[in-house]
Amino acid sequence: MRPRGEWSAIAESVRATTGKLPRIERAAPVGGGCINRGFGLRTDAGELFVKLNSAGKLAMFEAEAAGLEEIAASKTVRVPQPICAGSDGARSWLVLEFLRIGRAGPAMGRLGEQLAAMHRTTRSRFGWKRDNTIGSTPQVNTEHSDWISFWRAQRIGYQLRLAQSNGHGGALQRDGERLLERLPAFFDSYMPVPSLLHGDLWGGNAAALEGGEPVIFDPAVYYGDREADLAMTELFSGFSPAFHSAYRSAWPLDAGYSTRRDLHNLYHVLNHLNLFGGSYLRQSQEMIARLLAEVG
């Protein structure tokens, strides 16, 4: 447990937003994240959840809070309410409502329906009003009217350039450039609309409240092809057949989704390569090879 005095700046940050200074009674670490440190705070005004990182990560937390607010405004699926973000020069933080969660389990079917409803929240352009992060990697969301251009410049192309700067050149760059040139072939008969996306929807970012209500968190929000969210639910598993069946019943997928699934997930595999290295290089190369084989 951290000494209560170390939470004084965060308590003042909460007061600046809510008008009430919470008295910290207990602080306990909460596991589960690899980017930030998480703590549950018991206060005289109830429980809070706090994410901590270095002082330079304040913009990341502010963007996450804005993403949670964007999803909440859609009135489709539950997210934790952001309370405040701040920095004291040594650390930055994001304070959220504390939610008691467990495995999604039986709630997965309902989550599939709610996600389809969230994806029906659309805008006229792909991207978002601000940049954010995917993990700890910058995610550029400059708006485009064309999905292919957006995906080429700000998703796959961005990650390939980052990989090259991290020393991953050669065949990855050669075949990656070929794939970027062939992107239009994946969208010959399919025109996505800019849907509100969670952006980082793997199994660890979805759960259910104690009463069974689905909840999603840790978003990397932008407006894009809804297939990108669906593809990631299949990348690391964690989403049941009931989830996929309920989503498709609410909003059927285009017949070409199974071909484009690797295209959407390549973004996340390249990001893992840039964050963690290792076997993700081979996985990235294999995915690119499969995609090139699809379009000749």
C-alpha cells in the first residue's frame, strides 16, 4: 500500500473537478495492465480507480478519458466514467469510477448486441478529433474521407515506418509496401462507413459488472471500419461464440470480412512488434504473405 500522503495531489485533482476533496483511507494495487500501474482507492466518498504513469503521459490519459466520454455519449455500452486526469510533474494519472467486474461470461451475447449498436454511431469522416495511443504507441487519427487512405497512411503505413526505425527492415518493409499498394483490392465491393470504434477490443478490455451488465474499457477510440473492432475480438480470443452470433444477428457482416480480418489485425500485430519485438516479426511477415496471396 502506498502512503496516503502520496495521493494528496490526486485528491486535489479530484476536488478541482468535483468540488469535494476525498479523504484517502486505503490504496491497493490492482493488477492486469502492462502499460500503466493501477490502484483502487477507498475514500470517504466511495471507491476510485487510478491509473498512474510518468509525467509525460498526461496527454495519453486525457485522450483515454475523451474516448470513454465518446463511447458513453453513444448510450450503447457501459464504460467507466472518467473523473479527472492530471500531473504533478513526477507522475500523471487518470481517475475513474471504480467498477467491480468479473468475467464477461453470460453477458457476452448482450455485449455483441451493444457493440453493434455502438458501431451504428457514425460520422462523415474516418479518424477522430484528437490523436491517442494504442498501448503506449502514438495513434494518429487525422481525419480522412477515404478509409483506404486512412488505413494506408495512419495504421499499416505508420506501423511499418515505426518498425523500420526499430530495426525491422528487409522483407517486412518490401512486402509491406507491396501490400500498401494493393489495399484497394480488398475493398472492391465493400465500402465501410466511419463507425465509432473501441479500437483496442481484445478480451482483457471487456468484462461484466457484478450484476451482469457488460462493460468495456481502455479504449483507443476513433471512427473507422467496424470490421476492425470485430477482427481484434478474434485475434487473441476471449470472445465467445455467443458474442459473435449476437453481433451478426444485430448487424450482419459483409461476405469479405474473413479475407479482410488479417488486414485489420496486421495493425495490432505490427504494434506488438514495435512494442515487444520477438515472435511478432515472424507473425507480421506471415500475415502480410497471406494477404498478398489473396490479391495476387
